Amino acid sequence: MTREGRVAKGGARGAGAAGGDASVTLHASSLRRARVLVVGDVMLDRYWFGRVERISPEAPVPIVGIDREEERPGGAANVARSAAALGARVTLLSVVGADEAGDALEALLGRLRVSARLHRDRGIRTTVKLRVIGGRNQQLLRVDFDTAPGHEVLANKLRDFGRVLENADAVVLSDYGKGGLAHIVRMIGMARAAGKPVLVDPKGTDYARYRGVTVITPNRAEFEQVAGAWTSESELTKRAQRLRRRLAARALLLTRGEEGMTLFEEGGRLHVGTQAREVADVSGAGDTVIATLAVALAAGARLDEGVRLANRAAGIVVGKFGTAIVTPGELFGNERAGRTKGEG
């Protein structure tokens, strides 16, 4: 791994703190101590797998004969699923419609050991992303169904947030721009007042609403939207630190795809090279990163330790198809095997 500058150490636990002062030895059993609260936009990912054997006579489009169907939690629900798969005790707080998709999502989460507090809004339909997959796992089409939740159910969710906050060691706010985090400013303030580290996966260009978070985790495209492009690492550092200071954030973690990820803190940065794995699908990789980082911090790890673990998890999950998870066996089974690109 390549260090550039000084990496700030984790401070004592307190408002906005992340992790502990001393290094901890992260292993599967240590992650089981973690309690993570995930709040945000949930969705149901539906996959229709089939084969294309001819073109439609009605229009120049392929006809897909569906062989099987699959459903997986998506959005904030995938973050919760990923954290639970690592052994953490996870509570998920969100809004769904009073419909079949909401029922299906709730049932899925129950089987995955996620304590789901899903507020039902009869005025909306649960967000669904339907993907039609052809041979060799090639995505042929995606159809989205979503509606923004109403004010009353969001107010009820905010009150519920205050009730469950005390039982969390870390809070993840997963913003997919579906309207479920209308009260995010108040949630960040409540979590900081309670001394909980808050991690945000951002969406859109209005980053002012994320002010005061502990860690914000934009990907490259999201970062460029708000901070602009860069032509050198020094320019990137200036832009990232400027944004981090503007948000009064403890850290900014930039996920950079095949280039790995870079953590920016006061006084320094840490770059971790990508894992040398074949990439099958990047869907949900950001969910895996923030879930793993949150679990590590909730288990008492320093921020830099959590970033290394999250990078390892991302390297594993991109080798799988669709929104997938990483198991503790995968995460810790190869700790001594191989080195990451850029590690030194």
C-alpha cells in the first residue's frame, strides 16, 4: 500500500468520532460485536435470466425466453445485507410501499438476519429495479419503478430513528436520491450528538446536506460532479481536502474503480491500490465498501484499518455477478495471500 502524507489516527470516541485510538486485530469474531444502523433508500433488485434465440417480428428487438427469476435487496437494503453477511447486528430503517414488492423485500431481509423497520406508505410503490439478463450474464434491459415517499411517513421514520439510534455503534446513511432521506440533516445532527460515527454514501450535487458527517464515500463520478476533474494527484488532493473541510467531515473516502481508493483526512491521505481480481460486475460495490467500513469502525477499528478491509471486500465483490455479498471466510481467509496493486 502506498502512503502519501500522514494518516491521521482515530480519535477517542465522541461526537463524530470514528473507530478507536489503538489498532485492533480485525477478524470474523470481532465483527460480530458491531451494531450498525442503516438508513436510506431501499429497493428490490429483480433479475430475469433467459436466452435470446430470435428477433421480434414486431420491432428490431430480441425476444428473451425467461428461464428463472431471482430477487435481491438493493440500495440501502443491500448495504444492510452486506453488513449482516459480515456478522454485524444490523437494523435497517426505510420506507416501502404497501405492495407485493415491499412484502418480498421484507421477507428477504428477514432471512438475511437484518432487523428491518420498514415504514409502509400506501401512496407509493416500492422501488424495483428489474434487469433482464441474457446469455453470459449480459444485461439486456433495466426497468425502474419508483415513487418518492410522503411527508407523514418520513416524519414517522425520523421519530423511529431517534428510538433506535442509541443501540447502534455506527450509522450509515445510504442516499440513492429516491426521497427517503429528506431529514438527513437532522439525522446527522442527532447521531453526532449521540457520539455515533456517521458514514454517508452521497447522491446528487447538494453536498451541503451532508455537512458534519464522519466519513463521506463518493465514487469518482460523484466526486467530479461536485469538486471537478483533476489532472494530477496533487490537484486531486487539493480538491478533496477542500470539499472535506467545506463539509466539516472527519474524512473523505474516494472510491476510484480500478485505481483503488483514497482516504483524505486532516493532514494526510492514504491510497490503497485495487485488488488484482477479474471484474465481473461493479453493481453494489459502493454498498460493500461503506458497509464493510461501517462494520469495522463499529467493531473498534481505526479508520485506515477499516479502509483496507473495505478495499479487500470491494476486490472480492466485483468478481461476482449482480448485487452480491462478501463473507467473513472470503474476507479473512486470504489475509496472507497476495498483495494489492500499488502496495509498497
